[in-house]
Amino acid sequence: MIFILILGLILEFVLYFSLKDLNINPTIFKIGELQVRYYGLMYIIAIGLALFLLKRDFEKFKININYKEFEDAAFWTIIIAIIGARIYHVIPNWNYYSKNPFEIIAIWHGGLAIYGGIIGGLICGYIICKIKNWDFLKLSDMVMPYLALGKAIGRWCNFFNKEVYEPPTDLPWAIYIPYENRIKGFENYEYFHPTFWYESILNYINFVVLLYFRNSKFYKSNGQILSLYILNYGIIRFFIEFQRFDTDRFLGIRIAHIFSIIAIIIGIFGLIISSRRK
């Protein structure tokens, strides 16, 4: 696990310091009106890698489920998760989207909120498991480490879209943001904290922690990894949110902070309950 952790962190640092000062076009290429963007490519890589690693784990842990059926279920779970992530973003920004309805489906412009995705994905996954008589908690424990890995990869979408950065800084690892992408009021600053990168690193560490726990003697009952993921991500997002300017708010409170506190509480109770289960 130490090797996996070090290798991943080296890759994170090499990629970031190689690219941080570049102004890369978020569109890879266009065919007429169709655009192929890095935003979508990063999610395809994340999902593809997760499914590949999950297939290996199905064989390793002898999961008695037809993997083709699982892939079909995963497809619909991902679709619902994307819809949930978009709804979470659109609702608090309805004043803008009500005037620009076509932007609601323009997910390539950004605006996929992880908490909405987690809620949508878990609800869809639970319903599918009930229909197919699969063990929801056991499957969730298989999936959660790779959700953390996918989130680490997916955060790089924000690099190509030049978003999720704050506040201005002159630290050596500051990221350059082109003028047209700078937040209103900070147009005269060129370099900012790479908040997306901080979260990417923390999500990768979370991936390694979950993988280690799942393969250790401490993993004794189904639901522990799911609960640990919810707890860990709640903590990660709670502190990362202090670094963000572009976060959605409700009554002046950051919505992600509300969900993070709820996630931490659910994660703690989930760990207590699952640890007592025989």
C-alpha cells in the first residue's frame, strides 16, 4: 500500500508541476458542433479504470454476481449519479438556469456536485440491489475505494476548465489562471491556490486508506468501507470548502458544509453500527 500511495502522489506532483502554468484549451477537438473536451475525457478515464479494477476484485473476492449484469447496473447508477450531481448544482443557481435552460444539460461547462452524485448513485444502487437481490452493503464496500480514486482523477477536469481555484497566492505551487477565467473581483491576480489539486491528492489518499482497510484484519462486516468513505470525504470536503469562493450557499451558509457535517455524522454512526454487526 505504501508503494501505491507513493506512486500515486509522485504522479500527482509530476502532472501538476508539468501543467500548472499552461493555458490548455479545454476542447481537444471539434467535429462540426460536436466538441470533445478534456472534462469528459477525465471522467471516462476515471470510470473505465474503476470498472477494470472492480472486475479484478470481483474475481479476487469471489463475488457471486455476473459481472456483465453488474456493468449494466453500474451504467444506470452512473447516469443517475450524474443527474443527481447536476440537480444539486442547478437548484441553488436557479436564477441563472431559469434564464438559460439549455445550460442545464451543458455539464461539459462544469457544475457536477459530488454530494448530489453520491446521493443519486447510492439511491439508484440500493434500488437495483433490492430488485436483483444483491447485497448492497457488500457491493458498496467493493465500489467505494474506486469512487475515491475516480474523484481524484475527476478533479483534474477542473484544471482543464480553469475552475475550483482560490484564493490568490504567490506560493511556488500556485496555478496560473487566464484573465477570462478569473473570479470577479480578482481579475488583477494571476496565480491562485489550486484547490482542485488539493482535493485530488486527498481523495487519492482516501482511496489508499479505504483499499488498505478493506484488505486488512480490521474489515469485519459489510458496510464498514461505505461508512468510512462517507466519513473521510465529509472531513475532506468540509476543510476544502474553506478554500473555495465559488461554492453554493443557502441562507449564507455553504451548502457543502451542511452536507459535509451530515456525512461525518452518518459515517461515524455507520462505522459504529457496522463494527457491531457480526
